[in-house]
Amino acid sequence: MEFKYIIYEKSEGIATLTLNRPEALNAFNKEVVEEVLQALEDIKADENIRVAILTGTGEKAFSAGADIKAMKGMNALKARELSLMGEKLCNALENLEKPVIAAINGYALGGGLEVAMACDIRIASETARMGQTEINIGLIPGWGGTQRLPRLIGKTKAKELIFTGRIIDAKTAEQLGIVNMVVPTDKLKEAVREFALEIASKAPVAIKVAKSLIDKGSEISLDAAIALEREGFGVVASTEDLQEGVSAFIEKRKPTFKGK
């Protein structure tokens, strides 16, 4: 599988997608989005892949978002198409049945931050900078930022960041709850891979069901969400992996999960 704008690698149950337009701060255009979507389809179909990592080339940018130059002269129809393109990408990341880790290696601005927020886990380098900066060019977030950011950090703080277009540092993003952790820049790849390997060692069906329950449950009533959890608990209890996990616990050994 060959790509022009991303680097796609698979190893030890982990798929890594690296946005590869450093001259444009890894900004998204139609071609980049299409290639990422194609890679996500491959990840979905590959039973050997248990975790995905999304990052950007170099240390300067994860992604500066949508290509601003392409917005020159944009009308309402083109704007809607751009929004739908980002929506499709973010939904594909969020709905992938396998965990996705965003390794934020630099600027994550506008659509870049929105894409990162669609991932399950966000780990940032200490030099990373983030912001919903669309207001600075007279626009609003169009790839889910007005919806995912408040769900992560609350309405008040989300309004502050979106209304001002302010760029924050990684530590502030961690304190707000936008990222899970911040690590030294030269340790980012290592830290993300260790995190991914830890998840990859767990029972895949249990991870899949847990991800679905967390995402769906947060949007419905507590009673309905608990009912969903009950059903999910039953599904996972019927897997071979549970029996392997129980046997390994009793035998005091590390379990080997097969996703069955």
C-alpha cells in the first residue's frame, strides 16, 4: 500500500500513520484526508492490528489544520464540503473499533486539534502548541471543535479558547484535560509506543466494547448507559479471552489474548 502524503507502517500490532507534508505544517487537504481514510480502512480490516497511532512528520507540527490557502474565495457550498470532509475523517477516527493515539509532536491548530480530539488518547511533546484558531481568520471550527472541545474541558473553557483563538502550551492543555500526558520532545515516540504496546497487550474484544460503551454512554442517560454496559459485559464474558485471562491469573502468568 503506497501513499504520497502519509507514511503508513505496521509493527507489533501497532499501525502508525504519519502525516507527511512538512512544507505545509502537515496541513490537511482532500488528498491527505483520503489517504488517512484508506489507511484506517486497512487498520479496521487487519486483525493483527490492535492500536493505531496518528502523528506528524518532524517536531514542528502535528497538523496546522485545513489548508488555509485553499479557503481563498470559498463560498458556502465549498465551506460545507470542507466541513463534511473533516467530519468524515474525525468520525472515522472516533468510530474505529480499535484505540487511536494522537502523538502531538508540535502545532495542533484548528482542524489539526479537532482531528487529535477525535482520537481516544492524546500524548503531547513538551514543545507542542494547541489551539482552535479559526476565529483569527474570521471563521469557526468546522470539524467538530465546537462540540468535542466542550465535552473534553467544559463549555466555559471551550468558549474561552474558541472565542479568543488563543494558542496554549502542552502543559496548559494537560491541565485542561485536552491531552492525557506531556513528555519530553525527544521521548515522544518512545512514550507513545510504550503506551500503545500496553494497550495492544490487552484483550481486543474487551477494548472494543469498552471504547464503544464510553463513547455512546456519554451521550445518553445514565440508566440507558448502564443497560448498555450490562449487555456489553455479557458479550465480553462469552469470549475465549476472558477464560484465558482468568486462567493466567490463577496460574500466575501473563495472558495471551487472541481477540476471540
